[in-house]
Amino acid sequence: MGEESAVPLGRRIATLRKAKGMTQQDFAEALKRSSSWVSQVERGTRLVDRQSVLQKMAVVLGVPSQTFLTSDDEHHGTWIAPARGSVEILRSALAGHPVPEQALGSTGSLPSGRSDLSLLVEESSRAWTLVHDAGYEEAAPLLAMLIDGLEHTTRQTGASDPSAFSALASTYQAAAALLVKLDDVGAAWVAADRAITAGERCGDRLLVLAGQYRMAHLFVHARELPLARHVLSRALQALVPDAAATDVGFCSLAGACALLLAVLSARDNDARSAERHLKMATGLARRVGPGRNEFDTEFGPANVLMHRVAVDVELGNAGQALLDAKHVDLRGLSPERQARYLVDVARAHAMRRSLREAVACLERAEALAPGEIANLAVVHELLVDLVNLAGRSQVSGLRHLAERLGAAQN
């Protein structure tokens, strides 16, 4: 590519976008991204670690894919995320049949330790902790190892040991959650589908539902909202005959699906449907009680109240959101969940132009879960809005926070 390859890729993309007469918002919509994401990419403050994304950029801009698909040296290390090597190990574990040697009838001997189920179950729980703490470089290869070990183990034990299938489904769900955070929706979809299959293989409908819930989350992230609604609605419809069930796992998953549907309804400005789903979740939360985290949902009374705040914000009811926020007790919830809730409170403050309060909420959220907050598109979009609202006014901490998280005006 000669002299052209010496030009930073972000600047090259910006030039091609402008030549095509596209604004950053136009480009973002074509890519199904946020305008702040495009801004960060063009300024070189955000890494693009997947060739599929670069290929899509090339298609949208009408240029050959080779324009962006250069070698690592030509990228000068700018576009390859530090965790890419680790993530590729996980992507490889998801590619093709999970245990092809067994499918082809040549099982051979299993490496020692592969069938140590108690260790695999323990490590599966640790993988979730790493995902929540943004420890992606350690989590990705661990998940790959677990997928390999548990896929072999479940085929050795069959459906006689449900703990193996539970650990396998949980591992695939954690993999889906990690890949969503790294914006690899395609691989996340595979992982979520495998989680559903693991539940079906041992006849555990709750594991199936948990996989459905995780798949819906990845569709929300990808802004494929009709697909998210489809997955959640079908899951809840299948559960109608058991609406009176008291099983904590069942109530937690059904309630979590209802809460996500409430937020999606609010985004559609359908207040009635949002309230109906919130009411359903409230009833289920009473059966679950506080302090539970079944299937990594953290579902309970506090989570329902937190989602009510999110619904208020989506409906544009900032005042009601802040009133509802006074009743939320964050104790016992994970730092990641608390941080996401604080982002919603910050959005409510921003809607009321209470900029200092909004910044304070974001700073608290960053302190709780820095890796999570740094990667949330909604945070970058909110910071851009706050900077625009502030104008030349000095809002304590705002500029520094925006710089630290890579948010800037378009």
C-alpha cells in the first residue's frame, strides 16, 4: 500500500468517509455502531480487533477490503487489541464441532485432568468472576480450556451427571458475555447457542432458558432489538403454564427476561407494556427474595427497582427515575451491576441538565468497574452529550473523565 499505509488507519477512514459524503452518524448507523464509537476509531483512541468489522467498513465506504485488512506491522500496533491473541484461542474453541475426534469415532486417550469435574466446575465459576472484572486476557484461554474439558466430560458421563452440563452451559454463557463485551457478536451468538444446546442435552429447561436470556443480551448489544424481543417473548410464552412455580432458578430467569423486555418496551415508548413486564418481574422477585444470583442474573427486588429506573430513563421520565432511585439498595450486588445502574442515574441527571451530579455518578461507576465502564457505548455517548451541554462552562471532573474514557465531540 506504499505511502498510504503510513497514514494512520483512523485518519484514512475519516478521509474516505468524508469523500463519500457521510457524517459520522451516517457511518455509525451503517455499521450499527454509535457515533462516539466512530469518533474514537477515527481519532485512534479505540482499537478495532476484528477483521470482520474492517471488512464491513470497506463495504460501506465502497473501497477494496485490502484498504484496511493490512498486516499487524502495517497497523503499527494501533488496531490490534492487546487481548486479541487470547480471544482467538476462545474463538478457535468455538469453531466447528467442539469435540470432532469423538464425533468421528476416534476418541483416543484424554489428557490427564480433563475429566476432573470438580476442578472444572470450580474454574467455571472463576471464569465468570474474570469476565465481570474485565480480566479478558485470562478469562478467554480459561474458557477455551473449560469448553474442551467439559465437552469431553459430558460425553463421558452422559446425562447422568447434571453438574457437568450445568458447568458447560455456564461456561458457554460466560464466553458469550465476554465476546459481547469485546464486540464479537458472531462468536457470542455461537457460544449462546451452545449454552442452549447443553441445557437441552441433559433435559434441563432452566439451562435452556438461561441460554435464551444470554442470547437476548447479545442481540440488545448488537442493536438487533426485534431479535432480542423475539427470543425473550418466546421464552416467556413457553413458561406460561408454570407461572405459579416457586423454584428460585425458574423465577430468577423468568424475571430477568421480563426485566429486559420492560427496558426494550420503554425504548419503543410503550409504557403500558413496560409496566406490565415490571409488574410480572416484581411478583417473581418476591418469590426469589434478596441476595440471590441464580444463573448469574442477580435477580431480586433490588434488581427490579434498578430496572424501573432504567425504564423511567428510556421513557424520558428523568424526575421519576431519580425519585425511584432513592429506593434502590445497592448492597450485595456486583460492582458491575452497580456501575451499570449508576450510568442510568447519570443519564437521568443529564436529562435534567444536572451536569455535576451526572459526572459524580459516572465517576462512582468508573471506580466500581473501570473495565466495564470504559467499554460501554452508552457511557461514551453520554459523555459527549455532557461535554456539549457544558459548553465553555467548567464542570468539575467532566473534561478529565471524557479524556480518560476516550469520549469527545463529533
